[in-house]
Amino acid sequence: MKVTAENRRARFDYEIVETLEAGIMLTGPETKSCRQGNVNLASSYVTFRDGKPFLINASVAAYQFAAHAPHEERRDRALLLKTKEFRRLQSWSEEKGCAVVPLEIRVGKFVKVLLGVGRGRKKTDKRQRIKEREVERKLKQTGDY
């Protein structure tokens, strides 16, 4: 499967504990737009309403060749999960300090969303991670690894 959109900020803000792949309900033009990579997952998240999971605030740009009126870009989109997976995700989301965030949009025969269960990182953890990356980068540049 080809990754068409990635939420890099989520991997920086959260420590990903578990990942899960889910289907997403899209209209025809939205699917074609996803295949072209016109998706933005920044500031999107997963919530549970009426016993169903929804992807909130994900932006799917309008397909340029669509014949009918453009769709709503940031509408709530239902996610398709098996009951067992849904219950596990819902229990994780109810836990304090945890959130369910979309990490990637993958396109193959179907459009799938890679969901991650993340624990929020503190500012000091983020700074430490930046320092580690800089040290690794310097080691690679000097060739002393």
C-alpha cells in the first residue's frame, strides 16, 4: 500500500503505544482525491459518537475533475473497524493521557487509515528527542558512527 498522507506532528507530540488499521467511508471524488495525495491530517483526531468512531478535522481537498458541486473539505468521516478493535480503541481513548490519532492514509485497493494510540509527551521529552536527533545527525556527518 502506498502512503499518501502522513501526520508527522502526531509522532512528535505523542508516544505511540499501539497502531491499528481502519477503513474510512469516503465519497467517490474524495477517494480519487486521496489517491492523488490531496489529504492533510494535521490537527485531526478520532472521537467516538453513538457507538461509532469518527475521524474529525481531516482535510480532503476537492477532486479537480469532479462533475458535481464540491464537497465539504473538513467533514466528519466514519471509520470502519471490527467490534473487537473498536472496543479496544475506545477503552484506550477513555484512559487518562491517551488519545487516538491518525498517523497515515494508505491507498491500495481500498483507502485505509493507520490509527495510533498515543500518550502525550511532555515538553522536556520533546526537547530530549530533538537533542538525540541532532547528535545522530552530527555523527553521520562526521562519519564517526
